[in-house]
Amino acid sequence: MGKTLKAGIIGAGLLGAQHAEFLHNHSAVQVAAVADVRLEVAERVAARVGAQAYSDYHEMLRGQALDLVVVATPDPLHREPTVAALEAGVPNIILEKPLATTLEDGEAIYNAVEKHKARLFVNFANRAVPTDFATRYVIQQGLLGRVVYGESRLDDNISVPTKLWGERSQAWASGSSTAHFLLSHVVDLLRWYFAPAEVKETFAIVQQAVLGFTPDVYDAFLSFDTGLKVRVKAEWIKHIDELVEFYMCFSGSEGTVIYNKRAGFAAQSGWRANLAQSLTPEQLLAHQNALLAQGANLKALLHRPTPTTGQLAAGGGELVPALEYVGPCSVGLAAMVGPFIDAILEGTLEPKNWAGRGPLPTHLDGLKQTQIVAAIIRSSITGRVIEIR
């Protein structure tokens, strides 16, 4: 039997409670401690997983010799518990996204990880979704040709900033924004999809007219060092039936990905990649099998699109190879934690069950994401293009 990791949780809210449950059910982990400033909340979560409850994470770190700490505090409160855990000698950290809400905090966390030679993984859970890996795959394999433009819309129901955290909702949301809460997901996915490309500059606008205590909308253009340009927009003032709407599309010289990740009104969740016409049926099936081996069960198609609207037709009729999936495009919020645990046990950033998907997201990815989001916010305030170094 291998090593059992002794784990502690800092922050026992919506996400911290899920982390505690997931780790409790993992055969290689023992949840030993749960800390939250609301002792009754820590006690409730701790009781479910057989752990000791604390109202002060400093006391928890002094009283427990931990192999792993999960930090699931509100967005602007990541720095102090993370640095405290590292200074207490904890060798492994799993941190909820975003890494930080300021560059100063992000750099402090990054530097602390480097100083203590620890591992820190940022829980960018969307990387675990099979259709997101499929997006990365078709881009990395050149199946769309040169991708030159993309767009992303990630929007929340207005109930998220006003009701999701109960009585604490306004206070919690006022310390964050759609830039930190939503665009952190998008920025990380874009860096993962298009690696090793990096964002070099951004121009953004902001609107703050409805909520008052936090911006309503951010809308930004990201320019990559490859020439790729992507529009990223996020709002949380929508009066919609769904909790989340998430759409992405990427256009290349030879193909396009259309991704209804979280479908809105009258739309269906699904993913379609129309690929380079030079692809043979044999090559298409080989790519389908490669994706299936990674858990992405996609349909392979050879079809003839006929673009038309009413009496207007734009030609077409050529045989186009495609990959397609129709159905839910989401996973649990703790879906990346399993690979993180395997990475810790195997001493690698690309454990066996994550092979082929690139290194797992670390403090460096978190810092890069924080730099980009900070630049979006700065651009929206100054009205200028902001360079990212």
C-alpha cells in the first residue's frame, strides 16, 4: 500500500466542503483537519469526514503535520493562508482559482512556492472536461489550420453575485468580479489550448451600472504573440433561467470549433469541429481514436455543409471531415483534484492518468492568469492597450 496523504482544508464554504468530501473518498488521502472562521461550519464539514475542526488555520497548521492543504477561501483571501501553509512546511497546496486578485498577492504566492520548493496546483476545473481537451487537441494537432480568431462568452445569472453565498453574497462578490471569478477560467483555458502561445496585450471595457458593489461586465480583446486575437466577455447581471451560459468559437484557416459548453435559452450543449478538408477518412478515425483514449467520446463525420438562409445560398457542398459531441459539457468542481493527488504521489506534473494533456496547472499558470486578468482590469480603467510581460 502506498503513502496516505494527510490533508487539511482552509475555507469550508461551497467549494471547501466539496474538496473535503472528495478527498475523504480518495483512497490515498486522510482529511485530518478543516478550518473556517465560522467554527460551526468547520465543525459541520469536519464531522462528515472524521476530521478535527478549527476556527483559526494558524492553529491548524501548528497542531497538524500535513502533507497537503486545500485553500478554498474567497477570491481575494488566498495569499495569507497559502503563504502560511508554505511557511509551516506543507509541501503540497491545492488552491482554488484564481491564484489571486492582485498582482502583488499573485507574486507573493508564486515567490513563496519557489522559496519553499513546494508544489502548488490551481484548480482550473475546466481542464478536466473531455470537450475542452478535444478543443486543445484539434488546435495542437493543426486540424483547424492556423487559428487566427476566437471568442468566448461566459455569463452568470444575476443570482450568483446577489444570492449564491446567502447573506454573504454581496460582501463576497464585492471582493471579486467577473474578471476574477469568470475570466480566470477563460484565460487559463486559452493558455492551455494554444500553448506555448502567450497573451502579449489586451484592451478592455467595463460596465458598472446595475450591481453597484462590483462591476457588471468586462469585455476584452486578447492579442497573442502568434497573431491570434480572442474576444473574452463575462457578465453576471443576466436575468436568465440558467445559472451559467458559456460559449466559445475558434476560427482557423482550414476549420472552426463551435463549443456550446453551457447552453442558454433554446440552445443545446455540444461541441463541433469542422476540420481541414485535406484530412482523409483514415486520419479522421485515427484522431477520433486518440481522443477516445483520453476520454473524449466524439462522433466522426463526413458531411456536406450547405450554407443557406432563405433564398440566399453561399455555395458549399464540399465534403468536410468533422468531430462532434452533443450532450453535457461539464464535470464536477473537484474533477482536477484526482490528477493533482496522482501528480503528488508520482512526483510529476503529468501523471499517468493525465498523459498527453500537458502539465497540470501550477503556480506559474496561476500567476500568468493573474497578470492577464489584472491587465484586463487596468485597461478597462485607463482606456488604453496594456502590454503583458
